[in-house]
Amino acid sequence: MLRDGPFETQTGPTAYLGKGTYFWDDHEDWAIFWGDEVWYNRLGCMVCEADFEVDRGLMFDLLGSRQHQKLFQRYAKDYGLEDKPIGAVIEIMKNISQVMMRRDLFPFDVIRAVDESPSPFPEQIVKFAERKNGKPLKGEMNLTPRVMICVVRMSEVLLSPLKLIHPAKNI
């Protein structure tokens, strides 16, 4: 596992960002929860840790780039995919780019996004500011976001050796 990993997931209902190798952005608890409770239905999984570097120009950043969020919306609208899940839109864009031999249509090797679904963990929500009367403003930030990273082409990522942080229970 440590020598041959990480492993790619296939496209399907749990492939939130399409086919690729998934990482959780600095949130070990999410990785363990997803592996044990969601993906393997309590059979257990192994969770590894690694550092990686990628050229920002190769990242489709649906979390930190408003330009990429607008681009995603444009892809969905232009190709009649507004009702499709994010991962399906991304897979279709990758396929169109490949079939048309136009890498510029989807030039990304890494995809990053945040899932705003309710969390099984205590969320750490903080307010940005308070009014003079002491009542909080509506603006707030979640300090425990669920940030996913999907690497489409591992060859474009500089990955450190894997380190096992959660052993499998029943595999």
C-alpha cells in the first residue's frame, strides 16, 4: 500500500470531483470518516498522509478562485449540464477536451473544492465582526471545512512518500 499508493478512484456517485486520486486538505478526521463510514461501509480503510506540490496553473480551484467557479458555471451552461453533479461535469469536460484534442478546454490536472454538507464533526464557526450593540453580523467562517483535492494526473504532482496514519480494521 505505502509503496504502490495512492490509488485512483473510479467515476461514480461518490466521485465528487470525477475520476482521480483523492486527498483531504489537511483534515485527517474527514479522511478517516469518509474511508471508514462512507466508502467502505464500516469495513475499514487505510488512510495515508503525504505532502504534495502542484503548479497553480494546473489546479482547477473551485474553492479559492472565483474565475474557476465562473468557468465551471460556463462549462455547465454551454454544454447543457446545469442539472449534472460537479464530478459529472468535470468528467464530461475532460472527455470533450481529450476527444477534440484541445487541452486548453480543460487544462487542469488537480481539482480542489469544498463540500458544504452538514458535518459529523463539531463545526467551528466564528463571526467576522460584531455591531456596536454587541449583536453579531451575519458573516461567519467555518474553521473546519471539508476541502477535497482530486488529482487527475499524478505525474504532474510532486508527492512525498506516503505515511500510514490510520490502519485498516477489516481489510
